[in-house]
Amino acid sequence: MAYNPFRNPGMKALSLLFATLLWLTVSRDSQVERSLQVPLEFQNMPASLEIVGETPSTATVRLRGASSQLGSLALGSVVAVVDLQAARPGSRLFHLVTSQVRAPYGVDVVEVSPATISLLFESAGKKTVKVVPMLIGRPRPGYVAGAITVDPADVDVVGPVSRLNDLTEATTEPVSVENATGMIGDRVTVGVTDSELRLSQPVTARVTVQVVPAPVERTLEAVPVQFENLKPGLRANARPPNVGVVLRGEPEGLAALRAGDVLVVVDMAGLGRGTHRREVKAGGSPRFDVVGIVPSSVEVRVR
């Protein structure tokens, strides 16, 4: 069949109309320039180094492209890349050039500002420190926080060596003992307060707090004074012969104590016959602490 240029005139006219409209749309989408704040992305950071101090996080780039395309740029579609492969300890300068900016196809990067950035590098290190739990609140009146355990008891922290030198401990999220009367257990996140340091890996710790009855004080009256290191063949008498001993401990344990349960002694080492003023000492016990002795010294007569 011979070609007929006048065949289907309606379809040809419609196609011509669509082409004209497309051309008009594209021709009206003029080329424009636009400045944009974009994130800085650091690549190829040496494992042996750390960036310290203030680190720039953005750069300003001037872009050229179609108005519609620049107006619809998605967040993060333009990124300025800094290659740190050549970094070494100390203050270093890195150039920012247009070829280091990633942008969508059809968008040209005209300029980057600043043209140079300064970064401070320091040797990286690792340090093991103890974990110190943070307690908040107060136990119920008459109770106190006793033994505290943390598992794990220590963690590894990494970062710039100068910062690690000053680090003594890691801490936990707060553990509440508010109005507690018994054991408290909680699993919390561990971290460090220095923003330039971090744990070598995320850690959560189990913190256990033994909340126990608050210690009370009790005075044992008429506790007999005894002697130690007295020379053979000598006898000693104390004035007064008995003293009062002030003890602190748990209520139940103190209530069961008697005068004979506490040892009060005077050290007679090197003393001969005569009258001497000597300090009185009391032996401790896991059940109680000795707060004071009244009187704290006695007169000793040696015969």
C-alpha cells in the first residue's frame, strides 16, 4: 500500500499538540542557581586516629540546574564528601572542591564554601574503667542503701588518648531507691559523660542495691577494762575499772549484745610499776562499729 501523508489526520494533529506542550513546558523550566546547606560526610578515617575538638558538620554549595529539579531536591540528596585517608596526628587542612560533592544527575555543582576545612587529629586509644552506678531517691525512713553490685563491673572505653587519660569511671542511667525497704535490681545503660569518648561496644549493666535497716547507736555500760602485754609478775588495776562503749550497727544485732561481748583493753607494753594514764581501745566486730569510749583513757596502777 502506498504511503499516504494525509492518513489519520486527527492522530497526527494530537501528537503535534502534545509535542508542542512538552516543548513549552521544558522551555519554561529555566536554568537557575541555588545555594544549599549540605552535610559533610567523612570517609576513609584511619582506625588509629580520632577527630577531636569542634568538627564542621555542613558546607554551603551553589548548584545550577532546572528550576523544578532544584526546587524538589530531597534531604540528603546532595552531600559533600571529605576523604581522610591521608590524615595523621595534628591539625590538618582538607580542600572541598566541586568534584567531591555528590548531586543528582542533571544538577551541576558550581562552588563549595568553605573551600578548606581544618580538622584536629589525635591518636586513638582504649581504657578499661569501673562502672559506678547512679542512685536517685531515698529509701523509706529507717532504711539506707547498703551493698551495691554492678555486672559487668567495668567496661572498655575508646577515644582520643588525652581524653582517656582523665577518665576514671563510666556511669549508668539512674537507678531509683525511692521509698525502698529491700533489694532493688534494675538493668540500665552504661555510658561516659565526655562526648568525645564512647564505649567500645554498647553495654547494659545489672545494678543490685541492698536496702537495709539504718544503723542505730547503743551504749554498753560497765564494760570491764582488761590489760594486754603486761610484764610477767606484775598486776594492774584501772580507775575506773569499767567504761561505756558506744556502738553502731543494725538494730537486731545491737539489741542482743552484752557487756562481755565487747573487748576493751589497755596496752601495757613497756610499762613498769607505778601509776600511768593510758588510752582505752575496743576491738571491732563485723556486727558493729565502735563509735566511742567513755572515758577514752584510764589511770592504771601497776604493782
